[in-house]
Amino acid sequence: MPFIYTSIWAQRYFPFYFGAIFFYSNLELLQTEGDYFSDTTEKMPFLHTWSLGVEMQFYLVAPIFFYVSKIDSITISSSGFILTGAKSTTHWSHFRLGYIAKISYALYLVHFPVLRFIEYLVEYHEKEINGDKVMETYWEGIEKISEHTKKLFIQTHQPFGCLAKNNDFLNRFLDGLQKTKDLETFNQPFNKTDYYNSVVHQRLKVIMERCKKCHLIDITDAFVDSKRNLVLTYDPKTSLSYFDNQCHMTASGLKKIEKVFLLEIQAGLKEN
């Protein structure tokens, strides 16, 4: 499905992929989008994307597909031939496309490790959080809300490590309950330095400096055992989990932060 893929990505990524024809290594920093928990930028070398389907992208031929896909008439007329021909037993599909795929894969095996090695030789430059587009998006929303309120309370993110894909914490926790396992093993290690130096807190720090109406509600301490450096994931009295598989707080978790909310809001309302 090369044309379905390229027609969507051509407008944005064509300048980067076209350089591959001349063996140009694209190490531009591209901005991540829509993920508040992501880093400010991420490296996206052209080989990284192509490694997901080298045979389909044909390596050096892919940039030409990007260019052709920008012309609607050619894209529509030729995409059907490519898509059907690739699955047939014609001479074009059986020999030529297969031959190109073998060459592209061989080139990939050579260039990918080389570019990855070069990446570690390049000096790392940390980008200022002030230029972060993700943070600016949230700041625009906060500015609009601030126009209609005297006080704005912002809750910090929860400290649970449940952002991984296919998170099954609650399933394992219920299994532990049924098998009467030691639930202490479900508590998570906590690194205070890493937590407060994370991208989320760096963004929040900038926003709090800008927003004079904003008051922070830090719920971290409610779930952290500072003596053992552990994040508590369940109520030891009731054996109820504080969050579910989607990282949303359960009723037990919300009850845990009721007092924190009450005290922080009362303190914020008393300030001039």
C-alpha cells in the first residue's frame, strides 16, 4: 500500500525523505505532537521510519513515490496498478519488485547501523522548554480559561508508572488478591529527582511562572512513602487499587487525595 501511505505523509515529510536519494541522513529534530508526557522533541531519521517496511518502501524508490504522490492524477491512475501488480505473478511483480526489495534491504542493513553509531557521536543539545509547542498548546487553553475565573487550580500528574502500552496492572493485582500474594510487591519504586525533573513538571513550572491566577495541587505526597521511596498503589486497609489499567484513579484513589484538594483550595482562596 505505498500510495495510501505516501499520499498522507508526502506533504509533511517529503523534504526529509527526498534526501535519501542522495544518501542524505535526516537527523532533523521533529516536534512530537499531542502527548503531554513526551519529550519536547524526538529524533526521526528517515531510516527509522523505513525500517518498519523496507520491502514496501523500496528504500531509494520511496522518495520518488513521495514526489509522484503529490500529483493527484498520477497517484490515482498508477496506485491501482502498483497495488494489484505487487500481488500478482507477473514478471514485473515477481522479478523487478523483488529484486529492488533485496537491494533495498541490503542497503538498509549497511546504513542503519552506521547512522545509529554516528548519532552517538553528535553532541547533545538540550532544547529550552520555552520553545515547546506542546506546552504552548496547553498554555493557550489556560489563558482562555483564566479570562473567566479569578482562581485556577491545576493538579499535578499522578506518580504511578502506568503509561506503558498494554498496561495490565489491575489484572495482575486482582490475580494477586485471589491467590493471596503479598500485595506489597505491587508498590512501585519512586525516584523523587527524576520525577520532579520530568518533562511534565518542567512544563508545569513554566506555566506556573506565567500564570498569576494559577495554584498548584500536588497530589504526589499522598501516594508516596518517602521513607521507603515507594509509590503506594493500593489501600492496605481495604486492598483496593488506587488506579485502573488506563491510569485513571479509582474511587479509592480519589478518596486518598480529598484532603489534599481541600487544604490546597482553601489556601489558594485565602490568597489575594
